[in-house]
Amino acid sequence: MGIQGFEFDEFYLDASEKVLLRDGKPVALTPKAIQLLFVLVENHGRIVEKEELMRAVWARSFVEDSNLTFTISLLRKALNGNDKQRPQFIETVPKRGYRFIGPVTPLQLIEPETVSATHVGNSESESVANELELSDTRSQAQQPVAESPRWNRTVFSVRSRPLLFSMAIALIGCFLTGFFLLRDRSSFYQRLVGPGTKFLSVQKLTNSGDAFGLNISRDGKFLVYLTHDNGKNTIWLRLFETGKTIPIYSSAEESFNSAGFSNNGEQIYFTHQRGSEPLKLSGISILGGTPTLVVSGLHNGWSFSPDEKQVAFVRFDGQATRLIVSDVDGKNEHEMLTIPPSRHLNGVSWSPDGKTIAYCSDRKVEGGTDLGIYGFDLSSKTEKPLTDFKWSGLGNILWLPDQSGLLVTGRGKNDEVNQIWRLSFPEGHAEKITNDSSSLNLNGATADLTKILVTQIEEISNVWIAPGDNPSNAHVIAKSEFDLAWTHDNRIIFQVREMVSTDLWLTTADGGDKKQLTVDDSSERSPAVSPDGRLIAYVSERDGQQNIWRMDADGGNQTQLTSSGGANFPTFTPDGQWVIYTSSQDRSLWKVPVVPGSPQQISKEKHRRVTISPDGTKIAHIEYVEGHPKLLIETFPGCVPVKQFDAKTDTPSFIRIVWSKDGKSVVYFNIDSNYVGNLWQQSLQGGNPQQLTNFNSERILDFDISPSDGQIAFVRSTLNLNAVILTGMKAN
């Protein structure tokens, strides 16, 4: 028998699942903090030298001593706000190291029998429609389940499980149940967090990384999923118990976007589109046949009434966003709600009693824009918020069977990943019930909530370097997140994530001599370097809102420049005296002096991500014009349009544009329908844009061109998408 874990005060440190519980509930800590805590607890009572801690926790990393100090600070905050001057758990021993003090009780591990594995069949799948449409299937095992030591001293351990897998866990949970998902083929950890529920097992449905469009019937007997293979799109039906798959409908002319079942499981509903025609919702028998049109011209979600005689959906026509209810044959359309185009709806879900339609919508708040969940009361024809909680991102929502609340896909901060939340109804209390390092999305559930379909989305991204004269010849130098920028001495500022926070780092063009520039538990991103190379502007959420900060090129003198929140995409003017940025509240354009002063509005017109020409007389940005993405060139600071070009992108929101040194052309990146990114160059003299790279895989998240030698740095990524079924949970 080995060590199951350690108890101290109200805490339990689980040795197999690498998690800290406080009164049975998980404490949010980074993996490095957990690892550091284990070293200290295992050596409780003795001084652990700084060098020993650095070797144990950061042996293979390029880090400085400040990482140890910062991580100790995180631990002290987590352990009841422990003060180093009056230590309760972690004592600082000056010039030597740290010591864990106080009584610690090791608990022994008892091994009961493990749960045997079952398998679900095979299929092929390719492509991703968007971040919320997920899942294909490829063989996978039902995993062992363990109970929390807070309620039962006996826990499960998987025999012959590699140590590497046991350390690589991610916290995940679902309604009234928390559990820890051990990544890859390892175990799942269960803890009971509420009365009246029981969680029995988990099935990982896919391991291919390219899952797409999966959903589950209300009786749990069938799965539906979509594939795109060799130009042919197919809807597949899978028998959940046997894994047998049956093709239901195929088309080479239409793309499929989403799928779901009728309440009785006899029909499959799916959205489809031919070219640029309006999106349609149709139904087809699970036995196959010819699809029947339900409605045409919908956007952003659909949901049937409990009796399936009506369907609710969102339509956007460029003038307004409308919540519409119609009969299932498309007749008798009624506009329930009409809102201006500055506001949008998605994630429609009809309540079990048929009286309320819930949906996600953006809203204006002090300091920016956030997302909320609203309900439209069908009897009074009125809209009201279902919660006061502020999200930074929202996706699918699903009413609980007893209408006591909703399950929600969302994130609380801009730089967090999507997780599953529970929203109580009608109280409106929002609680995040998963904390996985991967993004999670809710796809569907059975009527009794005994099977819940969740998708893991893991973004795997790296910094790539390529010569300017051959930009397709790229190689990896470092792991990264979304943003980067070249410095004037040919180094690269890039973004590194640890759990939910991100920091800015500096490295040479060959990936060496790494140095951390920001060290805190918030998120930093979008670096920009001043023309003289002395300053770095960036976005930080250090004060709970995203504001513009600046620091010296070595990371020193970090100074906040804005305080109203909602500031995005900083860039310097050519004289280096001002930082230009956009407001996420209304996308207006602003500037703020690098020597702290008052921000000034440049333009009230909408701008996404702007860059300024080398001579400072023009700006470039990409916007939708009459429904089509356009590259716009405007005067600066007047913001008067002077040129307009067709843009090779369908996702203009975060596209960086880099000017050539002579100001005669611009380079930007696109992401095509297959989620592949490439660079394009547009001459300001006119003509079609020229493709600069020929990548056939991975998205481009950001790029920059070195001002000294023309090398190109990219952040390129791929999405690893897999579906998980949570089974055995019973609703109250």
C-alpha cells in the first residue's frame, strides 16, 4: 500500500489525482503550485532548500527564482490567505528555503477492484464548424471512478497506470457532481457535492482529436454525428450500446453545421447550407429518406417546444436580430423579440414547461461588454435577465429537466477557457462546476440527465519562425498562446499559459535565452513594441478588467495606462508618444499617452484591430461591409475611408495587419473553412491579394514580421477535439 494523500487542518492533498481539496471542494491551483505543495508537505517539518525546490518543480523549464517566490505566494493565498509574517502552513527560512509547519496526517491507499472497460465503435470525421459544434467518435473506454477521501477513506487506483498519466489530470465536473478527468487513458475522479445525485461512470467517445457535430437522443439510445470526407458531407446515426453506425444522409453540394434529435428520437434535425444561401433547418427520419424543410434563414441556434409543435430560432438580416417562433412546418412565424444589430443572440433553449425561451446575449456594462443569459416569457412577451453574473464568453445552454436551472458553456474572463457552469433558476446564481485546462463545451443530454455529452477542446499552439523570402519554410521554437511581437533586437515576445492565467515571455529567434517579463496571477496578452524599441504596450487583466499597460523592454516599470476597462489591441504611433487601442464596449478607437495621462477618443466608428502605416498617415483594419469582409484603409487621425479591398478571411475579429516598410502594401492572415491559416499580401495600388504561404494544416492565431531582417514569426495552432459522455447521474 502507498500513500493515498495528506490531511492538514481542513485540507486534503490527494496523491494520485494531484489535487488539493478544502472541506471536500477543489482549490484552484496551477499544476506547478500543486507540485510545489506536494514537495513541501512530503517533507513537512524540515527545511527544503530553494535549489531543491527548483529542481523538483522546474527541472526542465527556463525559469527564474521569482517563479518560486510567486508560486509560494499563490499557495499562501490558497491556504486561508496565509501571511508569511505569521505563517500557519508555509514558513520562510531566510536565505535558505521554505518549511511546511503544522501537523500532517498521511493516509494509506487501499486498492479495490477496478471497473472493466467497454468500447464504442469507430468512424471517420474531419473539420470543425466552430468552437461550439463538436464530436465524432473513435473507440473508447469507460473509465474507473473514485470517491473522494473526504467521504470514504477507500479510493480506487488503476493498476499498472503510468506515473506520467497520473500526473496529467484536468479538473472537470457536471451538475451537482464534481469529478477530476485524468487526461488521455487514465481514470476519472469523483466527488459528491450535492444530495440526490449519483455519478457512476464516464465514457470517452473519441480519441481522434477531430470530433464534429455530435449529439445524443433524449432516451440515450442513439448518437448523431457529422463527417466531411473527400468533398462529401454525411450524417451518421450510431447505436450507443453496440457502436454500430449507419449513414443517414449525404450531400456533396451542402455543408452540415449542427444536428440533434426529436423528443421521441424518431427524427434527426440538422442545419445545412448550400454555398452562400441562407442556413436551413431540416428533419429526416432516423431510417433515412428525404429531408423535410422546417425553417430557412436562421442564425445562432434553434430549439423545439416541449410538444415539438413549434421551433424557436434566431434570425439576423443585417438590420436587426430577431427571436422568432414558428410552427414546425415553417408557417406562422412570429417575431417574439427584435433588437438592434449592435446586440446579438445565440444558444436558444426552450424551457421544459414551455413558458420561457432562454438564450445568450451580449450587453453593455460599465467598462466594456459582457455576455448574459436572458429569458423571454411567452405569456407576457417580455424579456428579463436570468442572472446578474457577467461572462466573457457564452455558448450552448440547456435547461435541467426539473427546470431548477440551466447548464451553460461559458468563461468568466477573456483569457480563460470555456467551462461548464450551472445557473440556478429563478435565483440566478452562477457556479462554475468544471475547471479543466482544456476548453469544455456542452453538446446535449438525455431527458433524465443520466447521459451528458461534453466535448474537450484543447488548443495546441506554438511559435513558428520562417525566413521572409520563404515564409512556408517554418519551424517551431516555443510553446505559446495567442499573441506575439518582434522586438528591435530580433527577439520575440510571446504569451505562455499556466492554467487560467497567461504571462508574457521573451526569447531569441532560435528559441533560446527565455525570460519571463510579467509574473502575476492575471492574464497578459497582445504585446506591441514601440518604434524605438524601449517600451512594450500590452493588455492586462491585473485589476479585474482588461486595460492597457506598458513596461520597459526588459519587463521593468510596469505602468497602467487606462482604467475604464474593455481596452483591446494596443499599437504605437510612429513617434512612440501614443498607444492606439480599441474599446470592446462599442469598438470605438482611442489613444492614450505613454506617459500616463487621459485617454482621448479618435473615432466613434467601429474598428476591430487597427495598425498604423510607417508614416503615421493611414490605418488599416478589416471589417464586414454589407455582409462581406473588407480590408479598409483610412486616413489617420481623421479615419476617413480612402481604399477598400476584398479580404481573404471569414473571421475578421482578431486579424493582425502588418504594413510593409515602404507603406505600399499590407500583410494579414486568414483562416479558411477547413481551419487552415495562411498569409496574404495586398498592394494598396489594387489588384487581387497574393498568397504568401501554402500551409495545409493548423490555424494562424497571430503573426509579426521582424523590423530588422524580415523574418516572420507565427503562432499556429490546432484544435484537439474529443467527446466525453458522463453517465449514471440522476436528476433530483
